[in-house]
Amino acid sequence: MNEPLAVEAPSALMCQDLVRWQATNPTTPSLDLDSVLLAAKPLLTDRFAWSVHFTGDGSKDYPVAQNICVLHISGASLSTVVPNYPTGLGEALAGLLGLRVDVAADAAAHAAAVDELDRIIEAAAKPVKAKAKSKPEAEPLPEPPAVAAPPETESTPELDGFTDESDDGAEPLSESDKQTCVLMLKALPADARRKFTIAFRSHFEVDENVKAVGGCIVQRKHQLFVQDFIDEVELQGGA
């Protein structure tokens, strides 16, 4: 049978401070490290600190691992392995401190990211529209063919194996998945973002009155389309 925890033991003092702080329901707008550190500032400016250290020598028996540690003024500490270093530091630290993600703030951040992506796409498309308007009209043919050939359009990456079934892929995306899709598209070059807009509008028959497609990425099939498009762009870039 375990002995009861001494009230003045370092671990007990650390737990008492964490309990008092977590009783205030602290939240963070996201799990990136800067947001977590800002949310935990009341705790980290007084009785707590944090650090990262590496263990292992890289051998098969002792692989290298990154560990994040929360230190208390009493000498007690908590630590955990960081699965994805350094991007996972914020999530690991939030877990140790008991920080929760503010869902409302996360949704607002996603909406802001969508608006920014829409502005980028529209800005990239303006030179193309201006060029099309300035192009002189071609002289009419004396005897046009009975069936006119469809006008050539700028090629877009082929999405092999992607299908859009009416009852498949209709599951709604979480706010986190929506934001991930938007951030991946923002990382594309301007020309690739414009091609994505054309391909997305054509594939999902987006109404022409919808000026920007960033806010239309709301279902699983849209996420698959984004992933397939980016994979194809990367393959073409590699070739």
C-alpha cells in the first residue's frame, strides 16, 4: 500500500499550485508554442518554468527523444516526450499544464485564415483577368464550323483516382481540419493557388456568384481534393 503524500512534499506543493490554476479554466487559442506560453504566462512568471532536453544516443536500443519538462519552485517536475519536435512543443506543454483549446477562438482563427487565403487567390487571379480583357477580339470566321471546339483552358493537375460520390465524403470537417487545408493552400505558389481555384470550382460546380472558394472547404471530400491536388503539384514540381 502506498504511503499518503506528505502535504509539504515538493510534488504535493506543485500539484496544489496546478489545481488552483486549473480551477480558473485556463484556455489557449491554439496549440502553437507561442500561444500556449502566452496563455500560461501567469503560471510561468512566478512558480513554474519549462525546459526541453534530449535523451538517447541515436542507437537502436537508445533512440534520440525530445522531452519537455515543467519545473516547480519546490523542486518537483513533470515531463513528457514530444512526439513531433519542434511543432509539437506547444501541445505537449499544454498537456502538462492542463490548458484546453478555446473552440471559439480556434473557429475565429480559421475564419481569418480562410479570408486571407481568399484575398491571396483573388489577388493572383486579377492579372489574368486583366490580360484577358485587354486581349483584342479575334476576327469572325467567314464560315464557322457547325460545332465549335471548346476553348483551350490552362491545364490543371490531374487528380487520378479522386471520385466525388454524392453520398461519399459528405462528413463535415472539424475546425482544425478546415484550418489545416487552408494553411496548406496558402503555402502553394500563386500560380498553383489560381489553378486550384479553377479546378475546385469545376469539380464541385461552385456557383459563379461565390467569389472565393476558401470558405467552401467544409466536407471530407473537399479535404481529399485539397490533398490530392497538393500531392500532384508536388509530383510535378519534383519531375
